[in-house]
Amino acid sequence: MWFLKLISRLPLWVLYLKADFLYLFIAYILRYRRKVALQNIQKAFPDKSDKEHKEILKKFYRHLSDLGMEVVKGITISESEIVKRVRFLNKEIVEAEFDKGYSIIIMASHQGNWEWILQGGSAQLSKPMDAVYKTLSNKFFDKLMISVRSKFDGKPIPMDKVFREIISRRSVQRGFVMVADQAPHRSSPKYWTEFMGLDTPFFTGADRIAVSTNYPAYFVKVLKEKRGYYTVEFVKLSEGPYEKNKHNIVKKYAEECEKVIREQPENWLWTHNRWKYTREKTKAELNHYE
């Protein structure tokens, strides 16, 4: 990890020079998950031309390369630097929730730089941000990402302990951050809704946590202003009292994710196989095992 920490201390303009070379490597030599990314873009934007699809893909690879270097920078980034680069447009609305004594559920997406948004929130809001994360199989990178997400008093929560941990932290105010726009496992609880014009499964954890805690839920709309600079706007998804199995948070979350993707399509994580199974196929598999 010391080597990455050393690189992290380089100025961002130097890291962006490295990102330029990284872009050429992953886009044209490695062709990193190109087939999956292009298919996703084609499914999400069926009305766009082949040329437009490839232009989004090209810009996405540029953003992904920048993102990689920005995450490295996040290892040692200072509070003043993150405050300068991540600008919250309406943080007063969540501060009002904190003033009422609430913790809040914050729903993010793989749009822009979600790692910097987490760090920026912990640095600028009155209460720290605790990210729910999936434990990585690679111990080195798992330890690295926990370190990045712990900056500025954040306390990450493993996904397999999320309910127990959030309930145990009810005595302290936090922002509980979930990035929930990827595909749930076939056997996991899920809610199906339209997303980018496609029938799409979503995690239901946020709704279940909201029912258990009655915390208000917000979406963070992240836009990239220019290289290395992001704006964040909080959008209210729902507030208690909640009804069990209504999935109001997830439904609104899917809508807000789609809006920001359509606004800046190149800045979403297209390399995830988002539509790898259908509702019908999942039902057929379940019936097979019954």
C-alpha cells in the first residue's frame, strides 16, 4: 500500500497525465469489458446511432481512467482539497434532518466519482458518512478501499452486517450511504421496475432499512463540472412513516438514477453487466428448483 500512497501524493495534474496513458491502454489495447459496456449503452439508448453509442463509450473510458487516478488520490487527499473539488449545492436540506435528530439514508449511484462524494460528504456535512460496502475477495484492495472510505471519520459497514450495524448505531447520527444501482444476485431479494426503458432488478435493502428505522432517504445527484470537479445535489426520495413492501424508495431511486445518466451518460459505470438476467429467466430458474 505504501507505493500507492506515494503515488497518491503526486499533484492531480500529474495523475491526470497518467490517466491519459491509462485511457489509451484500457480503451484500445486491453479493450476493458468493451463488449459489455457497448451492449449496455445500446440497450439504454436504442434511439441513438452506432456512432453516438461509440462516442459515449469513448468518453466513458476517459472518465473511467480519470476516476482510477482520482480514487488513488483519495488515499491521501486533504480535507481542503476534497472540499474544493466536491461542491454540495443544497446541503442545508440534510442538515435540517440532522437538526431534527435524524440519521439519514443516502442513495448514490455509480455516477461521477462516488468515492470522492463519500469523502466530500464526511468532510463538509456536520455528521460523517458511513458507506455500505461489499467485501472484496482481494484482501489488499479491500483494506485499501476501507481506508479510503474511512477518511474524515467515516465508518464503513460490510454489506452482510448492514442491518445489525445500522440498528446498533441508532444512538449516533450518521449518513448511511448505499450505492445500489448494480444488479442483485439472482437469489437475492429484488424489486423489478423500469430503468432506462428496460425491466430491471434493484436491491431492496434501502426500503427494508427505512421501514426498520424510519430514517428519511435522499438521492445524491452527481454531475461532473470538469475534470476533477463535481457538484452534488440532494433529492428527497421519501420519508417515514413507511409501509412494508411498498418499495417507494427504490422506485424513486431508479427514476433519479436514470435522469442523471441521461444528462451525463459518459459518467456512469457501463462496464457492469447490469441486464445480465431477465425477470422471466429468474422465475424459470426458481420454478426449476421448486
